[in-house]
Amino acid sequence: MNSDGRPGPVPAGLRIVVVGATGNVGTSVVQALGEDERIEAVLGLARRIPRWSPAKTRWVSADIGEDVDLTEHFLDADVVIHLAWLFQPTHDPVTTWRTNVLGSLRVFDAVRAAGVPALVYASSVGAYSPGPKDSPVDESWPTHGWPDAAYCREKAYLERVLDTFERDNPGVRVVRMRPGFIFKRESATEQRRLFAGPLLPTSLAHSKFVPGIPSVDGLRFQALHTADAAEAYRLAAVGTSHGAFNLAAHPVVDARLLADLVGARPFPTPVRPLRAAAAAAWHLHLVPASPHLLDAVLRLPIMDTTRAHRDLRWSPRYSAEEALREFLEGLAEGAGMPTAPLASRLPRGRAQEVATGVGARP
């Protein structure tokens, strides 16, 4: 340990636990870790064991939403990377709180009980308070979220929990990743299920079917490719950095860029009718994405990623445009992976999504 009480250099032969290892980010993190020769073994925790065998990885079934002690899984781990998150059901915030907040508390408690030297946690741009769209903010911007959106509320709450955790556990190196929106080809079907629902035709991924893109005040956000997010997690795991890191690629995404991607035109759209339509569709269970998430997106600040470049030595390989283009290609192909979250098709197809209640139950 260094004289300032922080952990010293990370040795080789690392053993890393990834909580939530089978989703969009988790699958890429596991792959990135498996390719690093300094890492000896990866333990992937997920609710459902996948039909997929990445290098150096062993799987264990664990549901952090249940009242279980995770300590035994963290014994002898050098780093725990916590990625698990439940996006749905948006109509039942108690269920998402149980997994996302109470489950995260179980993860943090187990890190402490097992004596794990480092915790890398997946926070989000969604944890930030509303901020400017034309002047990037750094990691010191307030993290109180947008209170109406459960996703932002939960992310912001966990930022406060980690403030206390760091104060009470100075020997644990804590890293908080705050990425923008994360995309890859293989996540397209999962993200369609989570946010657009079963009624979105795959044909809309083809430009000739998109007449225009609404241009709404505040529609400016940041994105990055999942592989680049995974690289940041790998660098955090094998390095000695601590604190928060904003992660995003250039350029900032707006209606013009989205329109160019699908060969359409942006058209000015008032926020109020668009928000009303989103709310009606959500209340009728036609789409799973809550209108409160739209409210949050329109208020999210643009992030400055200088610290990640400087301290993590992180630099994205893909532009935001390339990440979105790959996502759209995956959407058209019905792309996925052999894990439960990223399955390209549910056993009974889209009918199963409708039957279980769009946005109602996981």
C-alpha cells in the first residue's frame, strides 16, 4: 500500500470477478479481460449461465436481486467489476430498485467482507444532474440525476452510497465509470427489446423506411462502442487509477447525425407533443421505455473525457457514428450472442414479449 493509504501497483496473475457478465457491456468486458496476459482468471456472475465459453472465464449463477451473500464468490479476487443492472420493468420501480440498488449494496458489502482490493462500478452519464449541452462538464459535476427517471434516480443514489463506502473503506480502490450510451452490433436486439419493444418493425433500421428524424430542443447526447467501454474497464482493472471517469466518443450525437445515418432529414419537433406521444405509448404498454427517460436525455450534460484520456490512457477506437451505424446494422440483422440478455430471439419470438407485458415484467 502507498503512503497515502491507496493500494500500490497491481501485480500480474490477477483474478477478476465480473458481476453482470452476460449483457451488452459484460460480454465485451469478459472478452477484453481474457485477452490480457496479466489476468489469470475471470469469474462471471450472471442469473443464467450462458452457452458461451470466453477465454479464462468460469461461470457462476447468482442473482444480486435476491437476498444472498456474495462474499464467497469474491474471496481471493483482486478486482470486482460490477455491471449488473435491471432496466425493466419500468412500470414497477420497486423491482428495479430491489436489483439495482439493494443488489448493488450486496455487491459493495461483499467486496468489503471479502477484502477485495479494488471495485470498478458501472455508473452512468444518467447519474449527472441536468447540465449544459454546449460546454462539456468534468467529473466534478453534481450527480443527483433526473428525479423522475428511475434509472437516473438509482444511479444517483448509488453515487451517494459509494461516497460513504470510500470514506469507510480507504484501502479499497474505487473506480466509477460514467459512460454515455453504449452500442455494438450484438446488443441491438436486446436494446430493441428493452427500449423500443416488440412493435418496432426491423425494417425501420433500413433508411428507405425512415421519412425523418424529429429535431427536438436538447436532443444532444454522447455515445461510444461497447468494445471501447470494455477497454476502459480493463485499464481500470489492471491499473491503479481511482475515482470517476467520463467515457464517450466523438462526435456528439444530434438529430442531424441520426438523420444522416438513416438517410433521412431532421425536422423541427416541439417537445410537448413528442413527450405526450411517448407517455401515451408507455401507459398503454406499447413501448417499454418510460417517457421520464426521454425527459432525462434532453437534460443530460455533455461530458468532458479528458481525465479518462490522461489518467487511464484510454482512447476510443470507434467514433460515436461508427458505434451507432454498427448498432443499426445489428438491428436489421437481428444480431445477438448466446447469452440470455443478448439472445437474438426469445423462444416464442416477439409474441413472448407481448404476452409478458411490454415494460411490465422482466
